[in-house]
Amino acid sequence: MPRKPALPASDQQSSDSSPNRTPTPQKRRGYAPRPIIAYPKALWDEWDDPEDFASALGLHMRRHKDTGYGLRRAVCGRDDKVETTTFTAWRRGDKAPRSATSFRILAALERRWRLPPGYFRDKLHHPGRMITSEALIPLPEPERRRMAWHLPDDFALLPEAKREEILAWVKSVIITGATDYRRYQAAAMKQRFAVQFTATGTVRPGSGKYWPDDGRTRPVAAPPALDAEAADLVEFKCATLTSRGRQRAGVWGPDTADQTMEHLGLMLGALVASPDGEVEGFGVDLANITFGLLAFPTVWDWYLGWREKRRGFFTQWESEMLTLGAALCRRETGWLRQTPSLAERLTPIEGLITAADVAAAKADWDAVCDEQHRHALIRAKEIGRVSRVHRDPFEPVLPILEADSPVGEYRKITEEVLRYRPDRRRHPISAAESTRAFLMLRLGLHLGLRQKNLRQLLFKPKGWPATPERQLEALKRGELRWSARDSGWEVLIPAAAFKNAGSTYFRKNPFKLVLPDLGGLYAEIEQYIATDRAVLLRGAPDPSVFFVKTMSSRSREAAYDQNTFYEAWRVTIQRYGIYNPYTGRGAIEGLLPHGPHNVRDVLATHVLKQTGSYEQASYAIQDTPDTIAEHYGRFLPQDKAAMAAGVLNKVWAA
């Protein structure tokens, strides 16, 4: 008989079911999931520890018979966006943990397998982590990326009050530096009111804007007439030979010219700034600004009062500015004195100079300059008696200077840099930046150079002929090169390259030092020259200096300038130097952000503590004993007493 055709599934279900019948639950196919064991027992207790993260993860998964699925259930939270395949990718080495969630999972694995804290993280190719969510840190992406380094891995899980506490600490201590001067400087830098000149390269011709009307303070480009005056001053002080009929006392180098013109630009910018704005300037029309105003004591007195009101007291800076003003008006050699044409551009300014003052300047320019010269010297002496120190140069590195071995303490920062250096094969740029940071600090500690000499240091690879000393003297730069005679890396810098070239330390002889091959220094130098510099340059033109910036599409030049080199050093201290109690990173507790110049304080203090000799301390930083005693080296009475007691106590010990 023919079979009865089967009903469709829907019809069959409706025919077999009844309102009074409970549906039979469907049985799940496959094996039941294993129970979660918090601390599984290892199959074996002895193993050869792998160096890389992927091999170590695979080893301990095999030791405990763990799978990616089992680990997903055992160590991941319900809200963790981690798939089973993530563990497989980590084990194969295709990916590596970089997020805060991933680092929390690594910590859970270490607890599960009874491994020491930080076991897996120390094996990662890159110790840093990815950017924290903008919802947690409402800052622009570059600032969040910089901030993420200083936040704990469980930052997102912490209460909001704790997160705010951590962010406030990072901003005040690591980012800005918790000192009175740093807070003042951070606030002052937001008010950019200076007049800029093309003569010093601070602004290109035609690229600047005049004073804006939106109420905000910004730099302002000098008008053509004022810019021509600035160019004449720079030419007068920087040219190899003065123009016919002019005399001068002393010559400015490029750095001195930039700094002096910046200070003069600040003074003129204060005169131009609106009295109703945040700068509270004088409100002079920019068209009436001329360097001829510097010949009037009333202008200087207003500026001194403005500076005192702004800062709250006088510093040595005002005294040095007055000395500059006196030099510009000095008989025979002053630039203002020898430029009487400036009087033709003067116009009366209410409350500053009168029509009678302008007429007197046009009639007898020498008499006006004489009066200003006397006035500036008198004011400089008066301010010198009441000036205060706003910035304690020792404060950022005080924990280092108070140690028995300041250089040994500072060396901990270089070791911290190498500890967190990522794998060069997987993260070549980050590894090259770490090597550059390490060499910056190490060469600074060995050489004791000023920032300018260190950042302008040229180099020649091993086997290349060294640059002749005469050529280096013309360039006013030093060079790092291989010395076949001493079998070591040698630094040679002509005396002309130093700020204190006329010091008795040099006596016109060059600075020469063979670096010691300690702590892997030579291997790092050779690796940096062979591969890391090219990685940082990324095809950009080579400036031939040893230290180069990390080039990007927006970078203009690979060589560091004064500001960028300082910032690179400061970032290194922020990441590796300052101990962070919330992350456990950082080498030295109580350290504050600082620049390369503080290394000279460290070297001088170290030698003083070891020898008690200001003369030997001066040898470490290419200076004189008097300069060490006045500006460098924190050698306190208790240090002197302890050194003397160490000698006298030997009598009692005997």
C-alpha cells in the first residue's frame, strides 16, 4: 500500500501538540562545558622560560591544558570585548595585547597560573598601550595618547572620583610640573603677545597677521618699517665686519640674536597689547612702534612696572634687559646711538612720550641716549638689590642631587628606557625613539655639554674619515667619530663652538673625550647609526647631526632646534624618570619634568660630593670654579661637614 505522505513540520507540530501537553525541551548537542577552575594544576613544574610573549603564552596554556574558549570563560568579564580567537592570535604571534582590557586579562592569567606579576607584560614587544577612550579622558587624541602612558591598566574600572584624582596628579606633576614657576609659565605661555621679526626667522615675510580684533592675544608680525629696524640691529651685531663708520663691542651668535630679539619683541608686544585685554598692555598703535622708543626712560619705567605687576616681583631678567638697553645707547658702540634716523619715526604717545620729548630727540639724539644710558644703569643696580629668584634650578632634580651618587641615580632613568623599549622588528619607530632617548641621556651624562652643543653634534660612522678640526671650528660644531688610535668613540668639539669659548677652561684648545664602553653604550651607538637614524628620518634629507627628529608628513626639518630638543628630553623624563605611584613605572620618586641643562647640575654636584673640589667639578661641565660655585652644584653645608667628618672620624676609628 502506498505510504501516507508526511505532513509539513508546521502541520505535524500543530497536529501532535495539544493545549494540555508540555513541550519536550530540545537536548543540546556536543559536550557539556567544563567547569571553571580558578587555579588549575600544572602538568609539569619546570620549564625553560621563553623570551617572547607568544611562546610563553602557548607554553603555559599547554601546561594547564587551557584553550582559548576556556580562558575566555575563566578570565574575561561579561563586558570585555575579547573573542576566543584573540587568544589564538596572541599564541600565534599575529597580534599582541595593547589595550587596557588586554592588560587586565594578562594580569588575570598571571594569577590563574601563579606567575609573578608583570610576567607577560615584560615579554611584550611594545610596553605601551593604546589610546584610552575619549569618554574617559575628554581630550584631543594626541593628548590622550600622551596621557595613556601614565594611567593604570584598570583606569576604566575605577570609580569616577579615583579617575579624577589620577588625572589631576598626572596633569600637575608629570605634564606641567608642580612648581610655582611652572604654573606661572604655563599660564603666561597662553598669552602670546610678542612682536615677531623676519630677521631672526621667527616669521616669514608676509605670513604674519597684525593685532587681531577678536579679543584673543596672539603674536603679531612687525610692519615693514619696524622689521627693517630689527634687521639692521641683527646685521649690526651679527655681521663678521661692521659697516663703514660704525663701531660695536661684542658680537652676537645666532642663538644670542634669536633670544635677544625675542625679548625685545616681548617688550614691544606689551606696548602694543590692549590695556583692556588679559595682557593689560599700553595700547600703542602698531604703526607708531619703533626701536627709537627704547631711548626713553619713561618707556623702560612703564615696562618695568608692567613686569612687576605681572609677576609680582622683580627678577634678574629685568636687570639684564636694562643692561641691554644701556648697551644700545652706549657712546661710540651703541646701535641706538649710531642710528639717529630712528628719531624721525617717533611720534608723541599720550602717557608715554610727549611732543617735547620727540622734538628734543630730533634736535639732539646724543643727549637723549646719554640720559637713557645713565638711567638704565641706575635702574639695573636698584633692581639687582631687590630681585628675587622665581625659578629654583635645582628643584626639578632635587631627589637626584640629594642622593649620595647623583650620576648613579640619574642612570636609573636610562635603564628604565631600555626596560620598556619595544621589539625593533615589530615596532621599529618606537624602538628607534627609545634608543635615541637613551643616547641623549647617556651622552649628556658623559659629556656635560650645554643643550646647543649636544643637539648640534655631528657624527661619522665607524670607518669614515673624521672631519678636520679647522672645518668643525668654522661650523662651530662638534663631532662624534671613531678613534682608531683609542679604539673608541670620540667626541671632539672646538672651543669656538662653546658659549664660554673665552674661558680659561679652554685656552683656545678643543674639547676632546673618548666615551667609555660601559652599560652597552657602544652597541647602542652603532645600532642607532646603522638602522635607527634611517628609521626616524623616513627618507627625509639627512641634516648630518647625530640626533634627529621622528619625521612625519608635517615635519619640515629633521634637525632639532632649542625648543624641540628640550621637549624631547622632557618627554623622556615624563615617561621614564618620574615615578608614578598609580602605574609603578618611573625610576625616581619626587622627580619633576626638566630639560637637558639640569644634567650639568647633576654632574657638578656628583663631583663635589665625591671630591669637595669646585675645580674638579668645573672640569665635568667645561666651566670655571667660580661659575660652579655661583650657578651649578648643590653642595650644602651638611655635605661639606659630612665630608670633613669622614676624614676626622678615621682618627677615632683607629
